[in-house]
Amino acid sequence: MELILRYNGLFHWGKDYKKPMKDFLSTFMKRNRNPSDKLIEQEQERFKKTCNLIVVSLGEKPFNPRGALNAAVFDSVFVAFAKHLGSCPSDIRERYEALKADDDFNKYTRSSTTDIEVVKGRLEKAEEMLFKG
């Protein structure tokens, strides 16, 4: 559940992220406590489409680059895919491999992963390398 909350919070409020992550997510939940049925339906649809696109594009377990699931890799890549559902490049697997090998991205996903600059840096890096580069 926390990973889904991280995705939602960073998808909608990533540009306004403030440390610590726990407080950021708590605030996001409080402000979205009573969503409309329409919003719930939209978010469910976006989540399902994003999951499907990631599995088709990157395989079954793409967020486990070093064995265990990496939440920082997950949130940045999942947000990037969710923002670009209608425009997945044909070379997305190669782009993802390049992202995983990128020194900056590795720095953003291995240490101080909830620092403001680190969170914003990995969100930007994932979107840039996967969908804009």
C-alpha cells in the first residue's frame, strides 16, 4: 500500500515534495481523504494502465535491479510511465537499461532517497531518460 501511496503522492505533488516522506504522504492522504467516485475511477484506470504498460514494456519485476524491490526506482519509473501512457517509445527497454546504469540515477536511488533534491532528481531523470531523450 505504501508504494501505491508513494506513486500517487509523487504523481500529483512531486514538484511540491517536502521531506520527510512520511509527513508528505500523510498530508497527501489527509487532503485526499474523501475523493469523488469519478476521481477514484480515474485513478484506478491510470494505475491499471500504468501497471500493464510497465509489465509489457519492462517485464514482470523491473524494480528489483539489485535483487530486492527498490522503492526509489519504483516511484520514479512508475510516475514517469503514468505521465506518458499514450507515448511509450519503441526502445523503452533499452532506455530503462540506460537509466539503471546512469550514475546520477543510481545515486538518487541508493542513498538519502527522501531528500528533496534526490526525490526531484530521480523523478526528472526517469522521465527524461525514458520518455524525452
